[in-house]
Amino acid sequence: QVQLVESGGGLVQPGGSLRLSCAASGSIFSISTMGWYRQAPRKLRELVARITSGGSTVSADSVKGRFTISRDNAKNTVYLQMNSLKPAATAVYYCTHACLASVSWGRGTQVTVSS
């Protein structure tokens, strides 16, 4: 059973940066596709960014140029570097793991962008 633990969320001022981390256990991490989703209050959950086992990435248009997803297979960890944060980025951020048609979700970490 895959377990995902997110960390790195918190309160940051507009224009600031945060780096989220997601550590995976119980998985064949190197062949999995990892992703970050977010859900803001009263909104649907949406894809932020995704990275395949080969390192190919997809990002939402709203975060391109400011957010970067990366992975460290040696540490079974995926990262989301978030720069130039805007209040609209306030949400709970969830890590996902997809492998062999099975998808797992972390519990989420809160990101709040506010002055």
C-alpha cells in the first residue's frame, strides 16, 4: 500500500516562495507518475503539475513559469517549487502517485498566500 506524506505548506506573503515535498513509501517510485493537485475553498480539485517516471512534466497554464515539479527517485520524493505566489494559490495541495492503473492520494498540506 502506497503512503504519501506531504510537507512544506504554510503561510507566505504574495510574491513569496514555498517548496512542497511528498515522500512516498510502499511504492515502486521510479516507475510511477507523480503529481500535485490543489483544492481551494468552494472550488473543484485541479491538477497543478505532473511528472512521469521519465521526467516529462505537465503544468496547469495558471502556474507555468512560476511552479516547477521535480522528483528524486533516490529519495522517493517529489517536489513542487512555487515562486511568485499569488493569493489565488491558496488551497490544500495534494500529492498523487499513479502506477499500474492504481492512484493514491496524500492527505494534503495547506498553502495560504496572504499579506
